[in-house]
Amino acid sequence: MIEFIYSESPELFPTSMTGKNYHFKGKDRISKKLGIQQRRILIGNQLYRLRPSFVMPYMRCRTSEAESGLFMVRLGMPFWGISALLGRNPMFWYRCFLCLSDFNLVGTTVYNQEKMPHHLLCDEFHTRLRGQKIYVATTVGQDCFLGVQSCQKVDQKHLQEAYGVFKSEAQQVLPQYCPSDINTDGWAATQNALGNLFSDSALIECYLHAFIKIRDRCTKQLEDYREKVMDKIWNIYRSESKKQMGQKIRRLKEWTRKNVPNSPFRDNILKLCQKKKKWFAHFDHPEAYRTSAKLDRLMKNMEKHANNSQMFRGDIEANTKNFRAFALLCNFTMSCPKVTKVHDQLTSPAARLNGFIYADSWLENLLIAASLNGNKT
């Protein structure tokens, strides 16, 4: 049986496994909760446990008992509400949820090296912990969370450490991994941190962030210019070549200087025009994300979860664990019906990224993918 599973899915086993170089090495005690006994297997000099995919970590319960409750967490239901509907106590559901944070986020989501996303989106989610503002360095690729790490400041040092967690996890899947391009906002510390971590990756600045910044600087006194400026800015975005974009930027700059009164609104329009070379980079990397819209959609789920969890009481490590567990739920639970009806059985973002599933149950699929805690070693 083990040899058959290895031949079908070798990525679930240690790299030292060759198919027949294993030995059974005793059994664990029978679980008092579930009455299930796990076997031990020796591969080389390392001892592993064979855990059924229908059992939650630490033998808390069967996946069939936890599946509905964890899906409710994904949809924003608080733990006390799940307890009221499905029984157990709120801490049971919290612990079932939090144990998912122990898995390597990249290694669990991406089953094998060939599926590693090479076009990424990176930004910081702003939240609060015990009244203090903190930031969650978030990495997304192909509609999946790939990196989630909290930090106390948004300077280059702290962001480089936070995004470095994603890099280390990604390189456990693909040792020489370096994305071809990364979309970020205009925050210099973010760009410098990612530039140091992935020196060979192209940094693509998000056009949407530049647009939003200009829009938010438009006061009531400048309302007459608002619609025309917004149309001109999106007209630049729809350019089909660098030459055409350069012409449109030049015309916007001339029009702004001539018509728009001195104000932060005017200054930010001109600032967008000064970034002409950064917008040209969109044509050099046509497959890269030009805006952060797909990241922003996922961050809306993060905001909802943070509010329902009352901003995560505890420390910054607990905050990170909450978001990592939530990220895996978002990756493996089903998308809305409008999306799933055109993808057959590939109902979750992780399933669509990898092109297949290990099990029909989304929770079993997650736990199988998290073999070796998601570490592909």
C-alpha cells in the first residue's frame, strides 16, 4: 500500500524515500479519543508516523466532525457561534483552527516544484494588536496565500525579516526559487526589502495604488476636475505600447500644469507622471500583475477575520499563527459557486493552482498536502 501511494504521490514522502527503503518500527498507543492506533515507519535513520488523512492533528477528532466548523471560520463565523450550532466548546474549535498554522504555507499549498507561481503580489495588511498598530507582510500568487508574517514596523529591516519567512518556505519547495516579477505598492521599504531578498526579480509598481492616492487627494473644491483626471489616468493604463503611454503621460502632465490649481491632488498627478519608467516596466513583463486587485480581494477576507477575532488578543506570534491558519483555509476551502461551476472538482484556489486534488473532502485534501508539515524534505 505504501509503495503504491509513493508511486502515485512521491511528494508526500521524505526525499530520502525510494519506495522500498522503509521499515515498520512499532506502534503508538491507542488514542483514547478516537480509538485509533498509528504506526511508525523508519526511513533511513529518521522515524515518522503514518497518520490517516481522516484524522485531525493531535487526534482531536475526525475530519468529518471538524470540516463544517472550520469552513464557518473561513466565512467569518466566531468560535462561540460555531460552538452554539455544532456543539463542543469554543476552545475546541479554536484549537482545531490554530493547529493548521504549524504547516509550511507554501509547501502545503503548492504540491510540487512545477506549480510554483512566478508572478507574485506583495503588500502589508494593517491591523491592531492590543491597541498597537502592526502589519502583516502578505504574499499572494495565483489567488493563493503563499506568505503571511506579522511585524511591528514597516521599515526595511522588519519587512525583510517578514518576507524572508516566505522566501525560506518557498525554497524548501524549490531550492533556487526566485520569482520572475513581484507587484508591490509604492512604499520604498517594501520595494527595498523584496529587492534584497529577490535581487533577480523585477519589481512592478501597482498602478491601482497610484490611482487611489490621487483619487483620495481630491477635495470638494476640486470636484470639477475629478472625473476628467480619473478618465485620463485610466486611459494611460489602457495604452497598448510604451510610445502611446509616453504620449498620454506627457499630455496629462501638460494639462495638469495648465488647469489644476496647486494642491496635493495636483502634486500626486504630477508624481504619477514622473514614474513613467516604472509604468513602462509593465510592457517589459506582460505576464506580471499590473495592479494589486487580486491581493486586495484576499485582504478583505483578512480584515473580516481580524474583526471577528477582535484583533487577536495575545502577542505578535499568536497574530501570525491566526493569519497563517486562516490563509490555509482560504487556499483549500471552496470558492463561491460562480467560480466553482466552471472548474469541475477544482473548487478551491489550491486545487486550481495544482490542477488536481488528493481527496474529495477539502479538509482531507489539506491534511494530505500538509504531509511532513508541508516541508518537502
